[in-house]
Amino acid sequence: MNKRSPRPWEIFLLLALPAACESSGDAAPYGLGAVVEDSAGVTIVTNDPAAPDSRLPWQFGTQPYLSIGSVTSGEAYELFRVLDATVLADGSIVIANAGSGELRVFNADGSHSGTWGRQGEGPGEFSSGPSAVALWPGDSIAAPDPGGRRVSLFNMNGNHGRDVSLDATRVGVIDMLPDGKIFTSGSLILNPEISGSPGLVRYYVEWAVLDANGALHASLGRFPMYEEWAIEVEADGRVWETPHPFGRGTKGAVWGNLVAIGVQDSYEIKAFAVDGSLVIIVRRKGDPRRSTQADQDAYWARVVADRPPEQRAEALRSVRDMPLVDSYPAFEEIVTDLAGYLWVREYRMFDMFGEGDAVWTVFDPEGRIEGLVETPVGLEIFEIGEDYVLGVVEDELGVEYVQLWALDRGAG
């Protein structure tokens, strides 16, 4: 389960972005070299960046072999706010359709098989919609409901079994571990120091592993959320905060029996055991590119380019005082595959709106760079199997489609 995370530019409803921005500094050499060290029982793997032409011999089909979603085939096929999906052993697909507060199940041929749950507060219902979906030990399906502060469990026939209650400070379910433990974030704590340039603040949340009944198993520490622009409202002195379009945050995923966490300030992924102990640190050389006023100005100019002149001028005035972040994110996203590889999506500014290729650096299960992979443009990835990639795309009208793409790993 690599669930789709809300992004700052989705909140802004931005439409375009200017030029590309590489995540690594110019001084970092290209190569596939890795230095492995041991520090007090923690394995540290430091990699050279992969050269742009070091593509793995992994190929995707020219088009998805299954696409679920339609505005003409009936309500069950009308998807809205799909946040996650997973493939079951028989090839059927369970989709977390948060917009309708349901899990929708489709057969391997794409036909609708059933709908589980609905919006509501009762057992097996979703008050804020399922934020993810994953396999649970004992042939069950788990679906977190942040609004209901719980994880709902269903059997393979869609019958609701029970709920796992979550503490209100730990409702941000990131992923499920193979043994039923729950990888979460939550508990907002304001960092008392200003982060980055004046006017930027960051909240910190505790990331943790919970046991199968929702109790705290191990704390992993506090990690920063997206940088936010804090604006004082002059009329009453209140402060209004909104995510910075180039803000950095924290990403995470389950990596086999470990949980991986990466803060986007630098290219470093830390993997913890379920008891909270740090096991491995994966790094890639090179510093993130520093942000510039020219980039930020060009960004907002494109965002408002289609507005009437007066509205455009007013919109540009409203962001005139937005501070710069210290640097752009070092990477975009983290996902893992069922073969134990760690995929880290490279950050380029136009990635935000699907204007560029989605390039991923792939690390082997030991944290060494294998090479680069380019995934289908516009595909938000939920799950990577041995021979498939599952994700969601949107067309120009905003219609969502859950798609399966064939993945041929070739000789590699």
C-alpha cells in the first residue's frame, strides 16, 4: 500500500509550473558506486547519483492492460478521490474510493464485483472515507478511516469483521506491516522555531508503529510536515497558514519488515525495525538545489496566466511576500515493491502537474542503487508487484481511472 498523499499544489489548485529542477547538486559525480559502513550496528549506504542514461532494462506496456473508471458505465465505475488500491491473490482489485466512502471491488477483467462499506459512523462505515486499503493477516482487508479514528477489517467476501480503534493523535495511517502492525503518523506539535526563511513554519508529528489492536508498539520519533507560509491577518492579528508550493515534508513506506522514512530536506531514507531501532540509512550524494526568487516568480506567473488582468494582478500581489524555502525537496516520493526494492521518485518542479517524465531511482533491498526507471506519465503509484504497477490517473476533465500496467523486469 503506497497511498496517495495530499499535496500542497492540490490545495492551491495550481495549474502549471515553469522549468525543471534537479534534486542533486552539480558537484555530485554520476555512477553506481556505493560505500557501505557500519556505525554502532546501523548500516549506512552512501550512493553516487545514477547517471541520466543508466536506465534499468525494465519496460512498461505501451498502454495499461486494465483500466477501471467511467462516467457512462454506471455509478460503481464513477471513481472520485481514489486514495489507494491493492491487487488480491485472485487478480481482483480493491479500491479505496474516499469520495463515496466505500471500498469498491472489481474482478480481474475490470467488471464490478461488489461495494463494501458506506459513509456513516457505524460499524463497517467510513466517516471520512477510506484513506487506504491493504491486506491484513488472516485473509482480511484493512481500510483506515481517519475521521472515525479506526481501521475497519473486512473478510474476502466483504463482510465487516471488527474495527481497530486508533488514538486521536495517531490516525494518519501510512501503511500496514505484514504481521498486522500499523505504520502511522499524527499528533501535531508546533515547532517553536521558524524553519527556513522568515514567515515559514513547520509542524512536527510523531511517527509510530502500532500493534494489531491499535496500541503503541514503538515510537519512531518526530518528523516535520510540509513547510507552511504563515501570514498575519492584520484585522485581528490571527495567523493564516497555507502549505508552501515548494515546501518540504516527510515521506514513508513499509519496506519488507521495516518502515522507511525520508525527510525531503536531504536525500536520506532511514529504515527502522518495528521495535523502533534504526537499522539502515540509505543516502545519495548531492545537495538539493537552492530555491530562487526568479523560479518562484515564474511559477506564480504561470499559475495565474489564464486569469483576467485585474484578477491576475491581485493574485500576484497576494503572494508577493511569500518567502523562499531553503531548497527544493531532495526527492518527490517513496514507494516499495513486493520484491523488496525501494523506489524514490526524483524531484522536478514540473512533476507536480504531470508535465514531465516520472523518473525513479531504484535501490536494491540492501540500499544500493540499481538504476533509473521511468513510469507512465501521470500515474500515481499505489502498488508495485513483480510484473505489474497499480495506480490512478486523471484525464483532462478530472475523471479518475485505476490502471494496471504490465512491468517486464527483463534480465535485470
